[in-house]
Amino acid sequence: MSRIGVITFPGTLDDTDAARAVHYAGGEPVALWHKDADLHGVDAVVVPGGFSYGDYLRAGAIARFAPVMDEVVAAARRGMPVLGICNGFQILCEAGLLPGALLRNAKLHFVCRDQRLRVERADTAWTAGYTAAQEIVIPLKNMDGRFAASKATVDELEGEGRVVFRYLDADPNGSLNGIAGICSADGRIVGLMPHPEHAIDPLTGPGADGLVMFRSALGTVLA
């Protein structure tokens, strides 16, 4: 059984939900603590949402220096699949694994809603189970979710097909080009603001569109 690590930082909120999503997908969730100096032999890593270290300085800025992130950065550069969700996306940007930054929402309001997205790329480690242009619904909850980057960086992301998810309907955060999620050049690192771990069971969420991300990663590992 493939093992997917789920990191807990002080202030993380959604680690239990992410571990549950891994279990639902058929994998073995492995708890990783922010002070861990190794990844305990996992095949992929989820950096979940929350408010790591209270979001002091700025979201994700302190978590980027946690010992476990040194291991995540090294493993990601060797090709390990890594998913950053909400605060996890912010941390991956702070760590330099993904470009850009997540800033305070345009209207300065916390956003919490079921969000329609379009899958722009269906061949990454975390989206292989979708089809290109598929529309999905994933819960969104954030205060600092506005994706920002230089024009050159955005042009590069768009030109290389590295925008993975895009907001449909009104952009809830004011992100450039309606960007909800992006990936690394090799497609093995994905960051997004919406929370797929909250959409794995129709009984408790808006369908199970999010479960596909975790199943996609397990398929990538097995392949």
C-alpha cells in the first residue's frame, strides 16, 4: 500500500481531514510532525491547510523553515509528488517549490463557500484522474488566497500550461487570471487554495470531486 505523509505544524487545522482523504483513496496516511528530520519512507506528501504558526509575519513564512520542510524540498526536487492545500500552497510558495505568492483577499474578507473550478491540466501527479476542462466543486476557505506574481511569471505559467485549476463564476479572492492552483514544471508538485480533502464523500461535502486528487497521486506512485 502506498504511503502518503501528511504534515502537522502548530496551527494546522486540516491534517486529520487530509489523512482521512488518503485513507478513502486507498492509501496509508503517515503523520509527519513539523520537527521531523525525515519523511519516514513515504511515497508522497500533503502539506495541509490551516494557520501554521498563527500565520505570523505572513501566511506560510515561518513553516517554510520547519525541519520537515527541508526534507520535503529535497524529496520534491528528486521527483516526489507533493500537494499543498491552502496554507500548504502558501508554504510551498514560501519554500520556493512553486512561484508566486498568496496575498490578502482583494476585498479583505474571509471567504468560505463551495467553489466551482475548471481543471486546466489533467496530466499532473495530482490531477491524472480528471479530464481537461472538467468542472468540479471544491470547498474554499481562506483569508490570504489571492494568487499574485510578476507578469513574466504569470505569462510563463500560462504559456507552459502550469495553471492546474481556475476559478469559475466570480473570482472569490481576486487572483490573477482567476488562478486557483498551479504546478511545478514537472507536474509533480501542485498547490491550490480550495480544499479537496473536504470533498471526498457526498454525505459530508459537495460531492466527491476532491477524492480524485488523492487517487491520482496513488496512481502516480504505483505507476
